[in-house]
Amino acid sequence: MSAGVALAAGIEAAGVRRTFGNVVAVADVTLSVPRGHVTALVGPNGAGKTTLLLVLATLLKPDAGRVRVAGFDPVTDSVEVRSRTGWMPDSFGTYDTLTAREVLEFAAAAYRIPRQLRPRRAWELLALVHLDEFAERPVHALSRGQRQRLGLARALVHEPTVLLLDEPAAGLDPRSRIELRGLLRGFAAQGCAVLVSSHVLSELETIADRVVFVDRGRSIAEQTLAELPRAERRPWRVRALDPGPLMVFLDHHGTEHGPPDAHGVEVLLSGDEAAAELLAAMVRDGIPVVSFAPAGSDLEAAYLAITEDRQ
Amino acid sequence: MTRHQSPRLGFNLRGALTVAAHEFRLRIRAGRWRWLLGAWFLSLFALTAGIRSALVRSDQIRPGTDMFGGLMLTMLALALLVVPALAAQSVNGDRLRGLLATLQTTLLTPAEIAIGKLAAAWGTAIVFLVTAIPLALWCVAEGASGLRVAVSLGIAAVLLGVICSISLCLSAVLARTTTSGVLSYLAVFALSIGTVVIFVLAVALTQTTETRTTEAGTFEQTVTHPERVWWLLAPNPFIIVADAAPRTLEQPDAGVRLDPLGAIGEVARSARTPGSTLVDSEGIVELGRQAVWPVGLASNAVLGAGALVITIRRLRTPYVKLPKTVRVG
């Protein structure tokens, strides 16, 4: 990575729009992905995350907007962008009859890495994603999670400085997820710009330090996880010895709540004051409350707050 | 790490070779090639041996020319059945399996991907022809002209490449693999049978009625004009291969000859230049007719090259427009 490129932001996008016929997949997205950070791209299904990543990965031409990836325009300078960007799609195929090593060596050849360097690069990557013992095994004999890791290794073959990962944790077992987290944090620490889309929010919270929310093709908010606003409304979980009186109380009290289950009831509350007030009221009315605590994570709460008007 | 830049919009032979070698390896691993090529060779061997034994019994002359004619036409017919399958799902199959997009985001250019895929399919088709070379040599040993054998095989190889290119193009243009597969076979059908049917219809439609006056009186005569529509036959692969085979100038009285290549070539040439058979004073047929195969080969080359250009254009990214039902991945 040369010094000049390092200074440029990983990804800068402003006013990006992309339609398919009458369907507006991305309406207006503005985001920046700085180097040295893992940025989460968060939004409901159909929010335009995958389309946005396809634009960044030089596969789709945006209808409007300004995009720079590693300092280059993906439309006019796609070769420059490609040589610096690793893209892992949400669903991708693998050459089933090749071995894991052969897949990576072919990817290296496709990125014009000289022949004599390819075997070493393949082994480095296999070690990185803990697939070295499966190097000579055909891909069809790998599990879903192992293929996912191979897909990640494939995206890293040319040592990109910008990483675009679409649902990279899908299909990974808990250990692999933890390792993925370590890998992505490591890349960020080396100065890469990492953009990760997912809807497993609890997971993103541990991987990412920045978050961009998108909904219905628009970017809504962009912030660091530390500065996530205390959500206006967030779920709290109440459990009582006997759910019957609790439900009667909640209905009577006019509190928005979900159905009761073995873990209690979720109620939607606006702020800590409302929570304190509700707890006091429950105790006053003699509801046998066992536990009362905020449910979900800050990221989840922010996500719910942002997508609230959909219901 | 050093960056390995590629030409911006270009084509690099090494890139195409990377794709071709990769595709070829996938093909080798996917199919039961030994069995397929074994069955191919054995059936052609049985055919050639059959023709030989039939001719050797009935004739004094050496059977090589006729053996090779039968072998070549049968081989071409079988190859035309095999070849569309080699390329007709190459691009849309990759797209369907989520392999195309990751290839397109590498430094390989659209031309390298398209030409590499074409080379792999074409190379596989040529493997089938090469498998039959021992049989062709047998025909030469039995009296067929070596030049004739070489030219016929070479022309056939070119024509199979054209079919590969058309099939590849259909796979790049159409989203569904079944549609591109069916249309590839239809294209082969149109070239090999459709051209003949259309030619016959065109001859019927262009015939004229002429009034002739002779000593016996005036009468009307229907006259056909194949020379106006002969070019409809020209793209036919069988006619191109047969007509391109260098003529064998053998004595016409040497007995009953099959020589299927020569016969087909003669039919095609007589359509282009009817009524021009000349017999010179020594009774040797003067082959003064205009050849059809250069026009046919040129039209096929244009078809193949055009199909390749369309394929490359369809692989260009970033995509501006996508056909319906296509997901980029």
C-alpha cells in the first residue's frame, strides 16, 4: 500500500442511486468507510445493502451519485478499484471439483499474481482461515462454513486494502465467527477499510466500531457505535411469577407489549424514566416481578428505532 | 506488495489462457471423458470398417476416398450434436451458480473471459476430431488423399469453433441455461438442415415460366434458377466441408464411386453455376464450376466473430442494464 493511497478514504459515496426498471433498489445512499475501521452496513432485508455493495464492487453502474473506492471511481477506473478491493458476495458458488488450494491459486492467477508466487499465497490464506488441513480436499467435500471461509480467503488473495463483505458470518460456527471478528479487526488495524453487511446485529456489535443504517434504499444514519443515541424507544423484558396479572396490568396501563413466553414479556418503553415509572407502578400494584431489564443491544435498539415506522 | 496491472480495456493472452486452462480443468474433472471419447472412437471405427468391407467386396478400386467421405460426414454430424453442449451454458451457468461475478471482479477483462471460455469449448471439440485422426490415417493408407483429409479436418475444426462461439454467445445473452441450450441446437439445426429447406423453397419460389419456340411449335417451360439462391446453401457446414475438400481427379469410368464429399460439393457447385459441366475431348470431367465453400466459410467466420463480440459486450461491467430475472451474483 503506497502512502498516497493510504491517505485517501477507503470508500466515499454520496447520493448513490440505482434502479432496476421501476424498482428503486438504492434511492439515496451517502456513506464513508474510513481506513482503520470496521464499518457495519445495517438494514432490513431489501434495504439495498447488496445492491450498494455491487456498485462498490464495480459490478453495477449507479444511476446517480459520486462513488470513490480506494480513491478511484468504480465506473471509470474499475481496474484500479478491483486491484485494491476484496469482495465477498452474500451467496457465491465454488468450483466444486477443484481443491481449496486450486481455487485460491486460480483466484491468484485471475488477479495476475505471478505463477511462482501463487502456491505460497494460497498456503498463507489457507492458514489464515484455518483451512490448511483441507487444502487438498475438493470443495464439494467442505462444509458450508468451510466454504464460507474459503470465500473469504478468495477475496483476500490480492491483498486488498478495501474489503466489502456481504453477510460474511452466515453459516459460520461460533468459533469461526470469533475468528472472523479477529481477522476483520486485524485488517482494520493494518489500515484497511472494511465494510460488513449483516443483519445479525449482536454479531456486528462485536466486530464493527462504526455503523451505517440503510432503510428502503436510503442511508439514514452514520455513526460510531460509541455514540449510538440512546434510543427513543427500546424493548425491555419483564418476567413475573405469574404472567396472568402482569398481562392484565400491562393492558390496563396502556404499555405496548408482545406476547408472553417462557422468558417473560417484552415491552416497548421510551427512555429510562418510563422504565423506572413502569417498574414502580408494577411493584405498587403488587405484580410479582422477578426481573426487569433492557432487552437486546444498543445496536439492536437503534436499529429498531430507525426502522420503527415500518410497522 | 507490487501491483500487477492489466491493460485497461484489453486483452492479454495470458489472461485468456488462465481462463481457458481453468475451464478445461473443470471440464476434465466434471465429465466421463474416457468413456465418451471411447464410444465416439469405436462408433466411428465401426462405420469406417463397414464402409471399407462393403466397397472392397464390390470393387477393384481402393476404398480410401469413400471411407473418408463417410467418416467425415458422420463425424461432422455427431460433432454438431456434441458441440453445442460444450458452450451453451458456459456464461449463464456460471452466473446461476454464483461464479461469474467473482470472476468479473478480478483483473480478468471481459475479452479474456469470453475468449478463454471459447478456447476451452473449442479445444474440447477439437479433442473429438483429434481422437478420430487414426481413422483418417487409415483412410489415407487405403488411398484417400492426405491433402483432402487434412483440409476437411481443418475446415471442420473451424466450423465447430463457430458453433462454440454461437452457443457461448447465447449463454451470455440469455438468462436461462435451458433456453440457451435449446437455441444452440436450433442454431445447429438451422445451419445444417434449415439452409437446405430454405434453399429448396427458394428454388421453388424463384422458378419462372419461359416461352420457347422451336420447330415443333411454341410451348411454355418451367425454368428453375438455383444460381439466384445458391448462397442460401453456403453456410451449411456439411456443404462447406464437402466442397472445400480438394477434388480428386480420377477416371470417371473407374466404376461406381460413392465419394460423398465430392458428390455434395458437386451438387452445391451446380446450384451456383448450373449447366456448366464440360467434358473435354479426352472424356475427363472438367471441373469448371465455381466453388461455394469460400462464401460459406466466410459467412460462418462472420457469424462466429459477431457472436464473440456480443459475448464480450455482455460480460462488460459495471452493468448498466440487466435483463429481467437476472441477479448479478
